[in-house]
Amino acid sequence: MYYELDYSQQEIAKRLGVSRPTVSRLLQLAKEEGIVQIRIVDPKKNSGITARRLEERFGLKKAVVVPVPDEEEAVIKRYLGEAAAGYLWDTVQDGDIIATTWGTTLYQVAVHLRPKHVRDVKVVQLNGGVSHSETDTYAHQIVQLFGKAFQTSPYFIPLPAIVDHAVVKHAIEADRHIRNILELGQRANIAMVTVGAPTDDSVLIKANYFTEADLAVIYERGAGDICSRYIDVDGVLCSRELDNRTIGITLDELKKKEQSILVAGGISKVNAVYGALKGRYTNVLVTDQYTADSLLKREEQAAVR
């Protein structure tokens, strides 16, 4: 009644016609006699095993699997933000160049970053983040908080993520000041990124960058976006035309980073994370146990096929 049916001790006492202290003594006796055995599973130990499996399956330098108490996305983002902030704090050394994208997950990383006394560190925005709507991408706040944590003045890209025409993008990137910031992002040895799902509540979609034709392609082919570039579940770009209108680091450049850290979790992000890993765009993953299990299951199913 107590361990399997979740009755309270008072309910059991009433049903059996005995006192509640008697029920308590019987439960204690059951443990002493070995009738009831309690096994505690350390979530951190299990997470370590899962992390090693992710590293082996997807060829990662490092995987961090974060135990979270709930599958609600806001909860997951908060836990991932804290874990990723700790990983970055441990990683950054004198002279590093840290590049970051934007979004609600990375905002959680930014607010959890602790100050670290390092020298000659630079922080730079990886891709445009100015919204065409009232939706906040958190781009400015994230880069500002990263700079504050590592005692440096950050470099911003004061531009939208995606423009209407490739010729506009080329003209913008030809500007000397913009080009210098983009080149700094290319030289960064540490990149921290996240992925977005192609849903109506996506920050990137709500920022109002896309035409109806763009959205049709995204919803039909897209598993998600990374650095504002949409990929399918195999990590292949969904639209070369759309990619040519996107301002910021390319996915081929992202692959070359010494540490390309993907921070993402939640069931809605599984396809996007899987596509990013299959495309080998990142070599470090910070995720939750639910997403990690889904990724491993999907990879096992793909191996069977």
C-alpha cells in the first residue's frame, strides 16, 4: 500500500484498523527484514555514462548531460544555462576569442556566467540579431554579459540575421567595420551556439525575417537552425538561397573551431540537435538527459536501417 499504491500511513492505518505508529513500525521492520529494499540511482553517475555514449556515437570532444527535474522547456533552459556557464568558465584561458550567437537558451548561459580574471580575452557576436519585430533575440544582452564576465568590451554585429537579397548581404559585409567583426568571429577559437526548432514560437521565425516562400521551405525541410542557418536532420542546408542571405559565420567555419559548444535541449529541439551533430558542426554538447536519450535512440535506429 505504501510503496506501490502511494497510500499515506494514516490511510493504511485506517484500512487495517491499527494506529499510525504501528504502520510506521511495520514499514521500518519491512526494511530491516529485507522485504522492502531501497536502491538509489545517482543521476550524475548515469549522466556520465550517457555522456560517454554521446561522445562515442557522435564523435564529440566532450558531452555534458545535465539532470533536470522536469521536461518543461523553461526549466531545461535554466539548468542547461547554468551547466554551460560553468563549462565555459572552466574552459576560457588568457588570449581566447569567444564567439556567441543568441536566443533564450544562450541568455540563460549569459545570466549564469561568473566573472573570471583572464587577460586579453575577446568576445564577439557570431551572427546578426537585430529583429524586424518586437521579439527580443537577446543578442545585445548576451554579448554584453559575456564581455562583463571576462572583463572585456564585446564586439557587436548591429544587423539583422537575414536580409532580403544576397546582394544586400554582400554590400553590408564589404563595409570595413563589419568585415573586421566578422573576421574576428572567424578567428574565435571558442564558439557557443544553440539551435532553434522551426515552430511558430521560434525566436528566429518571430523576428519576422522570412517571406511566405521562405517559411514554406523551412517548415517542409527544416529540422532547425544553427547560427540562423536552417538544416535538415542529416545536417544538410535546407536552402542555399536562404543561406546566401544570412549574415554571420558559415557552418563550414563553425566546424573548424577548437571548441564549438552546442547548448540545447527539450523534446522540440531533438531534430535540430541531431542535425547539428550529424553535420559535425559542433564538437561539444551540453544537453539534458531526456534529449540525450532521444538522440542515442535515434542514432541506434539509424544504424539498424
